[in-house]
Amino acid sequence: MKVSVWDTYVLREDGKQMHFDIVVPSSLTDEITIFNFGKSYLKDKSFGTKDLTSKECKFCHIEHASDEIISTINKNGFYIIEIENCN
């Protein structure tokens, strides 16, 4: 499966900047849906964050997904790769 990777940076309320990728099927291009996936992910965090908009989330590239990513996308519609200050 080819997937699109959306590079995302969101400011936490404690001043730290989160960095994570939102991974979706490459056929999904609706930014609102992709941003809503990111917002859904942020709701589960134990800390508050600023809003997620097109300023914080940009299309980066397309790649082939691993079996783990494909499985999660098939279940949830998206996959998150946590990179920095996500916990």
C-alpha cells in the first residue's frame, strides 16, 4: 500500500513542540479529514496542545507502508509516527 506522510508540528501548552507524522492512504487527499485524524490523536494525550491547522501539518512524501502501518490504517483510517515530545 502506498501512503502519504504528513509532517506535523504542534505546540504543547508547556511550550514544547511536538513532532509527529500522520500517515494515510495515498488516495486520501482531503486535508480536513487528515487534520481531524491528527486532532483525534491529540485528544488522547495527557497534556494540552494548540490547534492543528495547515500551518502545523504539511504533506511531505509518499512511501510504501509496512504491514503494521497497513493493519492500523485498515482499522483506524490513519497511523501516527511519534517523533519528538509526544509523551
